[in-house]
Amino acid sequence: MAECGASGSGSSGDSLDKSITLPPDEIFRNLENAKRFAIDIGGSLTKLAYYSTVQHKVAKVRSFDHSGKDTEREHEPPYEISVQEEITARLHFIKFENTYIEACLDFIKDHLVNTETKVIQATGGGAYKFKDLIEEKLRLKVDKEDVMTCLIKGCNFVLKNIPHEAFVYQKDSDPEFRFQTNHPHIFPYLLVNIGSGVSIVKVETEDRFEWVGGSSIGGGTFWGLGALLTKTKKFDELLHLASRGQHSNVDMLVRDVYGGAHQTLGLSGNLIASSFGKSATADQEFSKEDMAKSLLHMISNDIGQLACLHARLHSLDRVYFGGFFIRGHPVTMRTITYSINFFSKGEVQALFLRHEGYLGAIGAFLKGAEQDNPNQYSWGENYAGSSGLMSASPELGPAQRARSGTFDLLEMDRLERPLVDLPLLLDPPSYVPDTVDLTDDALARKYWLTCFEEALDGVVKRAVASQPDSVDAAERAEKFRQKYWNKLQTLRQQPFAYGTLTVRSLLDTREHCLNEFNFPDPYSKVKQRENGVALRCFPGVVRSLDALGWEERQLALVKGLLAGNVFDWGAKAVSAVLESDPYFGFEEAKRKLQERPWLVDSYSEWLQRLKGPPHKCALIFADNSGIDIILGVFPFVRELLLRGTEVILACNSGPALNDVTHSESLIVAERIAGMDPVVHSALQEERLLLVQTGSSSPCLDLSRLDKGLAALVRERGADLVVIEGMGRAVHTNYHAALRCESLKLAVIKNAWLAERLGGRLFSVIFKYEVPAE
Amino acid sequence: MAECGASGSGSSGDSLDKSITLPPDEIFRNLENAKRFAIDIGGSLTKLAYYSTVQHKVAKVRSFDHSGKDTEREHEPPYEISVQEEITARLHFIKFENTYIEACLDFIKDHLVNTETKVIQATGGGAYKFKDLIEEKLRLKVDKEDVMTCLIKGCNFVLKNIPHEAFVYQKDSDPEFRFQTNHPHIFPYLLVNIGSGVSIVKVETEDRFEWVGGSSIGGGTFWGLGALLTKTKKFDELLHLASRGQHSNVDMLVRDVYGGAHQTLGLSGNLIASSFGKSATADQEFSKEDMAKSLLHMISNDIGQLACLHARLHSLDRVYFGGFFIRGHPVTMRTITYSINFFSKGEVQALFLRHEGYLGAIGAFLKGAEQDNPNQYSWGENYAGSSGLMSASPELGPAQRARSGTFDLLEMDRLERPLVDLPLLLDPPSYVPDTVDLTDDALARKYWLTCFEEALDGVVKRAVASQPDSVDAAERAEKFRQKYWNKLQTLRQQPFAYGTLTVRSLLDTREHCLNEFNFPDPYSKVKQRENGVALRCFPGVVRSLDALGWEERQLALVKGLLAGNVFDWGAKAVSAVLESDPYFGFEEAKRKLQERPWLVDSYSEWLQRLKGPPHKCALIFADNSGIDIILGVFPFVRELLLRGTEVILACNSGPALNDVTHSESLIVAERIAGMDPVVHSALQEERLLLVQTGSSSPCLDLSRLDKGLAALVRERGADLVVIEGMGRAVHTNYHAALRCESLKLAVIKNAWLAERLGGRLFSVIFKYEVPAE
């Protein structure tokens, strides 16, 4: 959310407010590379959408091409690191009040470089009113899109691509926002869009929808009647008045009419019997706040009942509410939720969307970009560029509230590969990746926010150190610090701003912010060095393992995996040790491990299982680079291969902390193959396959995995899933239910978390699970 | 509707207006005999109900007990007429604004004589607020009744007992009101009561109902928000403002948002997209009229959609709207009807009730009177005492509108015997008694209203003449004239005031007004004299008929029936002749008849039928007294008896014009039996049965017949129905479809009607119909 001097009364819709200043890199970002445009002008808010190609640096690795000269290799890094420019596609959505439309169009015209685009997709009522202004300013032909089609395409898009998009609102519980994991099958659903008026649409498939009802009592009514009654012209101020009002001074309640509850009809005493029922016969004046609150209740209750009736008529149990009337306002969401629960006796669920205002613009854009077939790609929210759910709740500080009313942003990055469910998930609809919901668990939230704030200095230093020869590294690093610090403060204030707050979302936000300021992979050099050291130790480790008896070897292999996992720069305790003692080696790590019995210890069952027939195919999700992958994972992989089990080794598509990336794993495998015939032949015969997860996070969402990986898992009939590391196996997937055997193992390198789980620093989780029959 | 000086601002609900003067015999009538009380105090209107025993004069006939002295009988009237006092039960319902409640309670206290009643049933919200005031004033204990139960009991009562209770409202067509005949099976239905708030109830049986939904956006909202927006405090004035407003100045229409209709969603351009949508961004002030209209549309549309959704959810196609918000206001009814049609695509019908305001009071009263089991009786509206649907439409003259806002009355008389459908009706739900709907047929309306106005003098003279020895007959006759004249003017202005306007309702209203001023049977002496004359001619007529050949006799019998029917004092042309030429005899009447072929002539089919097997049992509805019954009907009955057909002769329960009453028919039959063995033995062996129809009208509603008659019809397997006379066979039942053979015959004694039917004065209708296989 960008700060900008939005002065000017901005009162009347028609007179445009030109007094606004727009910091170029903050609101209409990357305009110079903007291609396709779409605009949705509603009764009161304008949403602009455009697609831009974003240049950003990506760390690349390439093995040196030198044949035979072993000696030099000894001290050479295993591969070359280079930084390359890559172009990825990004969608930008900006929301602002119609009063600023002319200023914004001027701004875009000035910054627009690419003249290729000839057309701008336009939807929403205003598209008609401002058609000439847009064409004159942008010299683009306005191509009108039907508003409902856009709303629905937009809704399908956010429901499919933004994990924590929909949420249930529970006023009095903490957190008020309970985010829903993405339902793999989003159809059919009911969309209730509350703009100036209300449209109720049944959405059956991507392209099939039907307008089933509507009402003229919508946002425009609240705004219009509110303005007449309270002489307050601004929509947000009206909502603000309402949040401080007492509707029972204005409304006739059931108890006012019947002296209490109405037994026979089962109506409680404080139900509203008649909105504004008291104002006809009462003589005294009513406060603005009370009238605004009564109006808000009247409209929300009505919409809630209509939606619920339509839902029941079409036997649908999920109703999504969109449109500018909601805008994350607690009072509105609470009344609609109350009304739906009341009229459906709890059978229908009211769901709200984090990005409800953008649906039209997203849809219009997708309509325009149809030939690029955007639906075949997966998209991910760029936390760095998005302003997050800005509930203008009263508790919000004045600064936030001012901004919330001015500019809202959403950025979505097109992922290179489409993401799908892991086919081995027991019940996709109920799968929740994150173990702890920080929006829910206040204590944990407080700890982790502080933890990330304290770690920020280290990350900034790391970033600067990773680009020694860059002139502006320090300046960019400071911008990174400021941006991430602001995000953390927003999340302190509004934990639900980006959906459910989890350790994963905190980590991912940090990665996005690093990328934002061109620090794609701050650990590239560290990983390069550690991989080098580990590769040199590989033959020795393998020899010592082969010398052991079978049973002893299995325990050593597991210990190796666990010890390897200690080398996690992301973990606070470890990064401190590694900083101080560069020779902290593999053996020292093993000694640091907790003795058995581990905190979670199903090793004996695992050993018992190993005495049984070999698994057909094991899917292993690797964690850290260096000792972890080379001295922990590969020996374990080698053992599986020797038992006749095929192995799919899945590593991150993009860098995160010092986790191994897919491209690094290819080089490491190649070097290991050079030293070990078992790995060599497995690679040749494709019994060992290296794939990318489609993720660039230290954690793991099994419902958003690379399509290729999922296909392979199905093809090779994977019957064992191994998830390694605190991020992937504890912060996420600790409770994930799979349809096959699974092994979740990690060393707890965070004292607070260890205590939380009933253990101590370096406690061991070794969780082997077999699906119930 | 009583005129009364309702002065005083009556503005604020709480401060009571004592300045009202109440003419005792006009509003709270017959209080001195009032028994049970019930009161329904809503948010703005009070409805009082009480039950009184009404003394009124009834004409009785008794045959002279003289044995054997034939000679004296010659010049003596056939029977003795006497006037007796009879007590019948009447329900009174009075509606007025809460501001007059104290004045009314005082008035009742002063006039209350009967101290037997200890309790007053009370319902509606206000019952709680005014509880102490009522108990203090009336010294009756308030017994609170649940408002919804009362509403439903009241609704069931009016739907069952008031034929033209429900109507469909069609704004632009003439008439706007299309009344529905009573559906024999009124359950299940949806009742939407719009008081201060809205309650939607599914009514499944007399005692089983379920609150399915409701809304706080009801009458109280219109009144409350309206008062705030327009500073107009009185509900009716608000409605009046609305009727002169243009909502499109305030509302955002679909075309304002999308520049025209919305193709994909199929929404027409002038649909309201957002109520008050223009008032947020527009700078200019809005007129009170426009705001009131927009508010009215907003509320009516919303209620319409909710009702329609609930109706579809419970697969009901009839929705009745009640509650003070409607009150016959065209704008409200039109918007609700439009909304229901729009959202149900014409599958659900919006129905309004003539007496919607009274439902609560009627229900409360019935609840209190439960031990008398009011539901076992049938009730009929007393047109003389009821104020009729007073649509406060703008076109209404100021006088009417002033009254409409002050006092409304409804009176229901308990009929001695329960009324049911004639079992021989082909399809009861679609049976419509009246041939011409005068609310629909403006030309016919104009004619008949003028016809009844012109006949009024005659009726007044007749009434005075019928009570030569009464001192105040002239004064009462003038009051009758004034009352009936006012009714006719109301009907000129508001043809739909008492439901569908028909010749039947005009006739019945006149009978009620005559009864009101104690002229129960103005034609009693005329009938007595004519019966005497006819009885003396009976033997000669029978002899001449017996002398004819079979075929000739059948034609003579039919001609006799037709000629007899000419003697109808109700028919304008005939009453003029009878007045001038007292000796206008049976033969002269025959000669007046139209020669064959008659206007409608299925005599040959009838003759052909007579050659077939005799009918099992014929049900004959007789018309006039004197020559008609004695020289026309009885010879025809005699012929049927001789063929072996049983006969049920049905005559009016109460007097109407010079129609024969059941009690007169008993004496006439007795005297004829004395002269004719065929009739004598038939009476003895109960092959001839004399029954009462349950009606006191010159016309005939086959869906409201005496339960005894219906049972007899079923028991004797009646397979022929004969309906005689213009009132019963032309003004009503001309198109009635029966499940057995039927004979409808009449002489058209009204030139205008004859012309209308394509004939001339004294044209003959002889319609013999056989039901399709």
C-alpha cells in the first residue's frame, strides 16, 4: 500500500480530483513494460488491471566443463554461479475511488512506453460513462466486456489461484477471519456481488453461469440513503459512522413490539422487527451513527436472506460475497454472516473474498488475454506487491485507514508451471498445509513475528554480502528491510491481511520482498561452498556406511538424514553456530542430535517395514543444500535404490534460504554419479529421477505441486513419501494425511518450537505413518 | 364509512387525539348488545372486534288453521303474515389510527351495557403497550393472543367466508382489481403480513402454520425512513407523496449503469439497479415525492422477491399479502405484483385481501370465541355495515380520502346454516357465479348503476307501502334511500369496493340496506295476494294441461314456466306493467312471450330427452312467488313426478324482492296438495321435497348452498338441475358447468340486457345442456 497525498474533497463523484500525487514505483508499477490493459469502473471505485513483463535477476548454476583434471576440481567450487535477467509475467491490479480516475489515466499515459497494445478491456457501469475520457487519455480503444462475465471469471481465477482467498467471518471469535483452504472443485457456487446493486449468480462451470436474482438494495442504497440521512458523502466515512452506532435506537426490535421474545414464532427479543421502525413515531432526532448502523443492518440482513434463499433453491451450501459494499468491513460481514446463519439454520456458509473488489478487473483482463490462455497457468500472489486485506475496522490506526480508502494493490505472478494436488493426498478438500494458524494462535503469532523482526538484520547483512560487487546492494537491502518491516507491522495489526498467517506465509513474504529488490538467492555462495565441501566428503561417508551391518546401517542412514538436516541457515540456532564455527561438520551435528527415544520416534516400525518387501517408488522432498542433500539424502536414496525402490527426488524450483534447488540438485547428482556406480546406473536407467516441486518456499503445500511431478508420481505408482526438514515436515504437513506410507523427519532447530512440541533444541521428529485400511 | 370530525394533528403516535366525535350509530354499532371483544393494536392502526346480537324484523308466514270451510278460504289470503323480532349474530370490525384509541375506549365504556364479558382478547404489538389503558378504561382483563396465530385464523376466515375476498391487482388494465372466486381448498398458502416488519408464514391447515421467513424492511421502514427523508409524519400522506413521485430521479437504473438493457443477464434498461443509487454522487436536492416513491419501490420490490423465493422453496403458487402497508394502495400493490411476476417468471401469483387490515382482530376474536366453534357456521358480509375497499388512490375525491384514513368498518352476519358447494358443479375451483363482471365491463356498469338509481324511488315507495301502520316507516325508508344511494356513488367511484361488482352484488347490497332499516320483506303483502290469486287458478290450469296430448303438454308446461317467470317485480318492465294493470294475468303473460325459435332454443333436444327414461331426481331452483311458483313451477313438478322423477324444490331461505321463500313454498305446497293427489302423495312419500337454498338473494351462488340441500342432492342422486329466472339463470349461472343435465330458462324482462344478448324485451332463454362425456 503506497502512501500518497490524496487530498481534495473527492466528495462529488463527477468532479475529478486532480490533486493526487502518485509515487511511480509504488502504485502503477512497471508501467513501462505494461502490455494488456483492463479497467472496471463501478459506481464508486475504479479497478485497473494490466499485465507486465517483470525483469528480475535469477541465480543460475552451471557445472564447469573440464574433463579429467581431477586435481583442480579439489579446490574448485562444484559449479559456476551466474546471475541472469529473467522475464516473468505479472498481473497488476490497482483499486481507487472514481474521483482519481483522470489523474491516474494521465499518469499511465505519461509512463506508457509500449505502444503495441491497441485495446483496453473495460467493464463495470462506469465503463460507459468514462469511455471517451479513457480513449482520449490512453489513446486505446475501449472494448466493453460484460460485467457479470468478468466478475465470474475473476472469481474463478482467485478461488483457483490464491490459496487463502475465501474466508468465513466470525465477529466475536479471535481470529475474526477463518480462511478456507482451496476447494479443488470450486463449482458450483453462488456469487453474490454487492456493488451499487446486488446480483446473485449461480456459477456452474468456467463458462456457464446464470443470473438467478438480484436486488436494488445494495451498496448504492447504503451510500445514497446514508448521504441523505447523515449528510456524509464519503462511503468509507459512512461505514465508519455505522461502526460507532447503536441501531436499536432507530430500529423497532421484536421486544419493542412484543415486550420480549416471540415464543410461537421462535424469534428472539433483539431481532430487528422493523428497520427505522422507531423513527416514524418518535419525536427526538437520531444520531448519524445510529442511522448509519441501522441502514447497514437493514441492507446486510436483506442481502443475507436473499442469498440464503437462492442458495437453498439451488441446493448450494457455499455463497461467496463480493463487491465494493463489503470491502472487509467487519460490521457488514458480520451482519451478512448472521443473516445467512439465521435463515439457513447454519446449513449455508457465507464466504468472503480477500480480493473481492478486483473480480471485475481480473475477469476483464482474462477475457482480453484469452488467446494467451491464462487459465492453463498457475498464478501466485506476490505478497511484496499486494496491499493485503485492509479491513477498515475501527481499531485500525488512522494512517492505515486513510490509505485503505485510497489505493489498494494486488499483484499475481505467473508461475512457470501449472500447480496441482499431490495425487497421494487422502482427502484434498480437507488438506490444510500449515500446522499452526498464527491468526488463531496469538501466543505463537507474537513469538514468530518477533523472531522474524529480530532475524531481519541477519538477512539484510546476508543479502548485502551475497552481492559484494554490486554498487547499490546496501541501498536495495535497506529498501528490503523497510518493506518487510512494514509487512510485519501490517501483520501485527491485521494478522489476516494475506489470509491465514503462518510461518510459511512469513517466510514466503520475505522471499518475495528479497526478490522485489533483486536479491534472488542471497545464499547462492554459501550453498556453492557447502556443496563443494560435502561432495568431497561423500565417498568417505558412503564407504563407512557400506562397512556397517544392515540393521546398523539403516540407523546410521537415518541419523545421517537427521544430522544433515541440522545444516539449516534458516533456523536461528544453527545459523548462529555456522556463522561462528565454519568447520561445524557432519559428525559434530550427529553428536548434537537428541539420543533415542526421540521426541517422536516410530523408527522401530520403520525398521520393521524395511524388513518387508521394497517400496515400488519413493517420493522424497529434500530440504537444505550442502551436507543435508549430499551426506544425508543421497546415501539414503542410494540405499533405497539398492533395495530395488525407484526414487523421485523433488527439490525447490526457486531458491529459498539455503534450500537445494532443482538445478543445483542436477549438478550435485551428476557429480555424485561420477563417484558412485549405484547412483550412476539409477540415473541412466531413470530409476532415480530429479524433479522440481514448483515451489520456491522453505515450506511445502502439497496441493500446489508441479504438474510434471504429480504425473510422475502417478506413473511410477509412488507408495512412500519422505518429507524432510522443519519447514516442510513440521511447519507444514505435520498432520498431512496421505494415501500411502509416509516418513516425516526433522531436527527441531528452534528452542521455542521444540518446547511447544514438548521437546528441547535439536529434538528429533521421526514420524513413520501407514494409512488406515 | 362514517363521517366524523377527525381533527387534531394526530401526528405523534404516543400523544392521543381526544378531539374526535363518534356518531353512535355509525361506527361502534350495536354496542349495547356487544358480547365478546377483541382488539389488535399494530404499530400504527388499531382494529377492534366485537360480537353483537342484532335484533331485526323478519317476515313470517303461517297458514290459517281452519278445517273444512272452503268457502271462506275463497277470499281469504292463503296464509297469515306476521313480523317477528329475530336475533342473529353479527361480527363488527372497526379500524382506526392508534391516536384515537383513548377516545374510542371511552366511547365503548359509555355505551357498554352487557357486563357479562370479563375478558378482551388482545393481539398485535400495541396490545402490550396499551394493556393498562384498556384494562383501566373497559375494566376487562386483557387476554393476550399470539399475533401470528390471529393473523392466520383471520385469513382462513375471510378466505372461506367472503366470496370476493382475494384479488389480483393489474395496474394498467381496467379493472385494476380482478377478484378471485373462493378456492374451496384454501390450504396450503403463503401469507406475507407487512406490518411494521414483514412475516412470511406457510399455512398448511386450520391449525398448522410455520414462520418460514421475515424481513425488517416493512411498513415501519417506509414510515420511519419516509418521515426522516421528507419530514412528513403521516403514513397516508407519505403514500400520497409517493404516488406523485418519479423514482428514476433518485434510483440508479440498469440503463444508467450499462447505458441500456443488460443483454447477457436479460435485465431491461429501466429496472432499478440501485435504490437511491443516484443520491450519493448527485449534488442536487431530491423532491419529497421522488424519495417517497423510490422508498416505496425499494420496499415493495424486496418483499416481492422474498415472498416469491419462499413460495418457490415451498412449491406454493398463491401468496396472500396482508398488513397495513398495503391498504389497497395501487402503487404498493403494483410494485409487489410486478416483483413477484418478475422473479417467478409468472409462476407465482400475488394476491391481496380486501379486508387485509382486519385479519388480526378477526383471528383474536375467533380465538376468544372458540368454545362457540365459529368455524362450524358460515358468515356473510353485511354490505350495509361494511365500508368496502377504500383504495386511497390519488384519483379518489378528497372526502373519500379523508374518511379512508380515519375509520374503516367490516360487518359479518352469521348465517343460520353452513353453506357448501353444490356437489354437481363440474369444477368448483373454476366456478364463477356471475355472468358479467361490472368492474370489467364499463358499459354494463354504467347501465346497471343508473338502472338501480332510477329504481330507488319505486323501492322506497314499496317499502313504505309494505308497512302502512308503522309510524316511522317513511323516515326509515329515507335513511334506506340515503344509505343505498351512498353505496351506489361509492361503487361509481370504486367499482371494486366490495369485490367484483355484479348485478348480484347490487341486488344483495340493496337487500342488506333494506334489512338495515327494518324492511325485511317489502313484497310480503304483494306475494300473499298473488299467491292467493294463483292458488285459485291452479285447478283450472292443471285440468287444461291434462287435457292436452303428451307432446303438446310438454310445450305448454314449458311455456307455463316461462310465462310464470314474467311475474318478476324486480324486472323494470314488468313491475311497471303490474303496477298499472293488476289483472295482468297468466294468459296475457304467455301471449307476451317471444314465439319460437327462442333467443336460445334447445327445446327440441329437451323434448327428445323426455322421450327417454325419466330422470332419477330433479333439483329445481324456483324464482318468483305467485303465478311463477304456483302456475308455472308446480305443474312442471307434477309432470316430472308423474314420469317417476323425484323432485327437490329449492327456494330462498330469506326474502328477496317477490321471490318465493322456503316457508311460503311449504304453505303453497300444502294448499296445492289439498287440490292435487299427485302432489299430495309425492309429499307424503317424500318424492317431492321442499328445501331452502341458504340464500336470500334474487341470484344464485352454487358454491354457497345450504348444507342440507347438498346432502339431499347427493343422497337422491339428482341428475337434472333446473334453474329458473333472470337472476338465477342469466345474471348468474348462465355459463355454470354442471356434472349432470341442466335446464336454464328465463324471460328477459330487461330491454338493455335482451339487446345485449341479441334479443328483445321478453326474449326467451331455454338452455338445455348435457355434460360432455
